[in-house]
Amino acid sequence: MLALRLTRAARLAVHLRRLLVAVASAGTGFLLLCALGHALSHPGTPGASALRLAWCAAPLAAAVQLAVAVARTDPGTRPRSGLSAIGLGPARLMAVSATTTALSGALGSVAALLVFLHLRGDLTGGPPLAGVATDALAAGQSLPAPAVLTLLTLVPATASAAVAYTLRPRDPRPAASTAACGYGRFGAYGWGKARETFGAYGRFGARWTGERAARTAAPDQAGTGSPPAAEGTVLTRTDPPGPATLVSGGPLPATAAGLPTAVSGPGAASSGLPTDGPGLPTGASGFATGGSGPASAGGPGGQSPDGPAAGAPAPRPQNTTVLPWGVTALAVGLAVEAYTGDAGVTPSAGVLIGWALTAVGLALAGPGLTQLCGRLLQAARPGALRLLAGRVLMEESQRVGRPLGVVAAVAAAGYVATTVYDSDGPAFGPLSTLGALLVAGCTLATLLTAAVEAKHARAGATDALLRLGAPPATLRAAAAVRAAALLALFGPLTLVVAVLAALPLSR
């Protein structure tokens, strides 16, 4: 009931994306029913019917990928603060997303069954429609109900299981410590926050106990309300007790105690404050290098060395170590296609396995290639435009890279199908055309949906840039640079894969 209410209250764009899932499910279900009809019409050739059923795995995988992408961008099932108190935690929202996907897939399966029965003439009571592949309809034969039910529930069940696995609740991983190892005094354990130079421990006045620090900093704390230092606390330059830092037995004013101050001119270097450039204090250039704030506030980007802010889940590191595995799967897929392909006969199961391995390899290599594209954009003294485009590409490599790899594989397969299989080869009938349109349409829709998800994910950063005064034309130009860079990388890659796949077949 909750899934139905969320579906009814969704916006028009969400309904259109769910309608795309229903259409993909309907097309895939129709192809599965046609494979069943071919098996009923040709009981003496079970191998050909099994091959038809195996080729239905391509539109099935494309439909499931589209369903997962649509579920990830659904705003109605996005976790929000306070929903757990009314029983809508991450697990419940995941169940709602899976149920919504199953409803969309079931709607498409019902539509596929109605169209299949109408083409057979079962709904009208007349003969099957002319101009349709009658051998795939099994006209005049009764359809086995268990087989029809199994094939029609395949797409909704697979898509719902994939959505539940993708949106499953995950425990936040602890952020890896990025602080440098502090080489402290002899006998010190752990990772120190502040480095100690040689002889610092024995230097006069280098260590202050908490009791003496509290007595010294008491006048300043009385005026500011800062809590006194705990007993036994060791005070260093990187751990001030309050608005004053104790150096050599005396308090310094608050402007030199590590508080953010505006320092400009040649006096910044002589005052003991490190600078990033002429007239800029340390960390003022953090905004130009992609950080979210001054680097002097702690670690890179304004974060403390201990990790992100308390209460926020640690960001998952971008995994680019699967790039070699993707290249390996791509090479194996091309080798399988070369050994099993033949341009004069119908594509065999070996060709299907080869193209499946090729698609998996490109999908695995896509995030790494996208991140490499972002790094290349930032090379050789980049300006603000190239820097912004490269950073966004690196951030979105996991979201956009895999759909891009799948689109590249589908484009390469389309190139091979239109150039190698000529008029002497297998004829592309209406069912083959329907399958090709389903796969191409689902992969393109998945890529566009992933782009929408990435846009929603960086909406906060875009609003911050606009508030800081960035012109909207610059953001549009950065988007155009990203699209051109991805096209320049994946375009030649698709052409190379297509040529390598077609080379053994053209001999």
C-alpha cells in the first residue's frame, strides 16, 4: 500500500522513468514468449529454440540494469532523517523500492501477454495476424500455463532482486586514517598528531602540564568562557587550550593562537604564519584546488585529520582496481568471438558468451577510464574550467563509468552486426530488430538516468558555486567539456573494439 501511494504521488519525470521500465519488461517478456512459441512449433529442433531463449538474456540484462538505475534515482524512496522513527528505515525503503520495481515489471509482463495473445488470435477468436512471424506464435496450439507464468515472472523477479541487492542497507565503513605518522619521543606509541623534532622533549618549557596551563590561561578563559584544560593535558602548537597558545611560558594574543585571521601583504611571512602565496595565508588556496574550505582548518579540504565530521558516514573510496580485470575480460571476450564467430551463419552461443564478456569487461573498465579522463583534463596547468570538469568526472566515475562501458559495448556490437553480416548472412527479422532496439534503448536510458542521478548528487555543490558568484555559463561549459572528453575517450575505444571483433569475421 505504501509503494502504491508513493507511486501515485510521484512527479511526472519519475512516472516516465517507471514507464520505461514497464516498456522494457513488456518487450523482454514478449521475446521470451516468442521463444516459447518457437519451441512449441518446432519440437524437433530443441537446439535452435534454446539458442533463441539464450539470446533473450541480452534484453533481460538491459531491462534489469535500467530498473536498477531508475530505482536509484527515485526520490520517494530516498533515506531521510526522521523516517526511521515511523518505521521507514533503510531496510523498509529498500523493500518499497523493490516492490515498486516489481509492480512496474509486472505491468509490462501483463501487457506482453495481452499483445502475444492478440497476435495469436486468442483474444479475437480469429486467425493470427498476417505479417508476423507465425512460427514464433505457435498458432493453434495451447500454451502451457506454468511455462508462461515462469517466463513472465522472470523479468519482475530479477529486477526486484537486483534493486534489493543494490539498495541494501550498508554499515558505514570507517574512514581510513590519512594522517602522517608522528615520530615522537622514545617509547611513544600510536600515530601522533604533531611531529616532534629532535630534542624537543628535553627543551626547557616545551611541555606544560594541565595544572600550570590552567593557571596561566585562567585570565583569558574568564573573559571568553572557554573551558579550562584537563589535568594531564600536554599542550603543543597544534592543540591550543583555548583562545591563547602557550609558548615559552607566556600567552600569545588570539590572533596568533591558530584562529582564522585575514593576513595579507609582506607582513604575513614575518609574523610566523605560513602562506600559500603572495598575501594569502595557509589554506586560502584550498578553494582553488578543489577543497571545500581552508586547508589550515585541519586536513585537506577543511576536514580534521581524524576524518569527516562526527555523525556523517565516511565516503566510500573510489575503487579503480577493477580496471585490469575489465581489460582481461574484454580480451577474453574478443578471443571467444574470434574463435566461435562465423559471418555466414546465425550467431552461435559462443558469440553470445563473447559479447557478454566484452560488455562485462567494458563495464568494469568504465569507471577507471572515466577517472583517467578526469585526471587528463586536470593535467598541464589547468584553468578553472578544466579543473572543475576534471574533478566532477573523477567524482562521478562510479556512477557514469559503468553505463558508458555498456553503451560502448552495445555500439560496437551494432557496428559489427551492420557491417559484417551482409545480405548473404542471417536475415534480421522483426524479433531480432525488436531485441536490438530493446538493448540499445535500455542502455541509452540507463546512461541518461545515471547522468540525472549524478546531477542530483552534486546539486549542493552547484548551489554553493552559484552562491559564491560562479556564472551559470561556466557550469554549462564545464558540462560540455566533460561530455566532449568522454566522447573523445570512449568513441575511439568503441571503434577499436568493433574493428577487433569484426576482423576475424571479415576473412
